[in-house]
Amino acid sequence: MSLTQRQQEIKDEFIEVRGTWGDAWEAALRLDPEFVAAYLKFSAVPWRKNHLDDKVKELIYIAIDANATHMYLPGVRQHIAAALRLGATAAEIMEVLELSATLGIHAMNTGVPILVEVLELSATLGIHAMNIGVPILVEVLEEKGLRTRAAPLTAHQEELKAEFTATRGYWHPFWDEMLELDPEMFAAYTEFSSHPWHHGTLEPKIKEFIYIAFDTAATHLYVKGLKLHIENAVECGATAREILEVMEIASVLGIHAVTSAAPILAELASEVTREAL
């Protein structure tokens, strides 16, 4: 069935503004064109303001879609393809996945097969289990009388702290207790999370944008990390408008409820209609 004039206008504007289209959007357009139009207006804000260049925007979308708390594979594929068209290298995209993988190693399990077809920051997200859990563990130990105060750091622990600070350019008090209680875990995390900082090509400000993107995303919302990486980004020269644009890109994540389910709805509704004839 052909599109109505209004549906075609919305589709044409969507392609002009966002540079993409697909079956999921086609299904949503046919089911509720005005919703697609409203979403386009909402999602287009960072594309109309353009404080970040288009390649960086696509890298941020990749970080949001590939991280362990979201895993939206159609979006990963779409935004990797768009980033490549805009001049991103496979190494740069892999670095985004590495930065995201410190959030959860599943980002690597998802991203690497895609890299083979067309394709490292997102994998570090998993460490937030420790950032949140260790202070609670310490609180319980103190309540039970099993801990009274922090133990002084050993020479080895001081070396680990200095290494992390030198590589990442900062230290935050929420690392103190993990370093004290499990220096082996902290050492392994430092080596893992530092890889894109030792070998990557993205400038530090862009790396911080990647961290901001997945920490502010609705599927994660890690407030301590978000504040830390906003501070780091500002130290790296980021403007408030650039950081807001990162957040605006992350804020449209909820649309994947529609892009995932609308094609299923369209398919099943069509089946019911055929059965009724």
C-alpha cells in the first residue's frame, strides 16, 4: 500500500535530517505517522544545533546502542555504517567499543562480530558493579563491627593508584575502597580500562563524551560516573553545549521500544486482517 502524502512528507524530512531509513521506521510511519514526526522533531535537536561534528555524534550513538545495558543491534549496525561513511576508521569505532566495554564485556561480544562485517570504550561499564557494591560492602562491615577504618595503602597499592592517575588523568575517592580491599581486581581493571588510553586515537574529550553518553543513558544512569566524566570533559575543553548535545543524543534511546516492536505489530496485525477476510 502506498504512503499518504503526509506520510511521504514525514519520510522525506526524516531522511533529509537523519540520513537514514529502514523497515522499522516504515512500519512505525504506517501505524502512526504523527508519532514519527514528533520523534523526528525531538531527535533532530542535536543535528540542527551541531555543536558536535556528525562523526562524533555517530560514535556516541554506537556507545549507547552497543553497551551492556542496552544492546540494540540494529542501531549498532546503522550507526557503525553511518560513522564509516562520515570518515571514522575501524580503529576509532573499535576504541568506542573498548571504552564502552569497561561498562560490560558484552559490548565486545556484540561489537566484534559486527566489526568483521563492516567494524573497544563501552566495555568498562561493568566496573560500576564494584563502584556501587564496594561502598555498600564497607558500610555493612562497619555496621557489623568487622571494620573500623581504612587500612593504609601498601607500597604496591600506592603504585597502582599512581599508575591509574597517570594513565586516566584523574583519581576519584570511590576507587579508594576497591584499591584497599582488592588490589588484584583494581590492577586488572586498570590494565583493561587503560587500553584505549594507551593505544587509541580519539582525543581525550571525545573519550569523555563516550563515558558521559552511557552513564547518562536511561538504561544505566550512573550518577557518580556521569558527574566525574562531565568534570573530566570540561577539564579537556568541552563546552556546556557540547555536553548537552551528548545528553540529547542519549535521551532518544527510548524510541527503540517502537523500532523493535512496530514491525512485529505490523506483521501480526496484517495476519489478523488476512484471517478475517
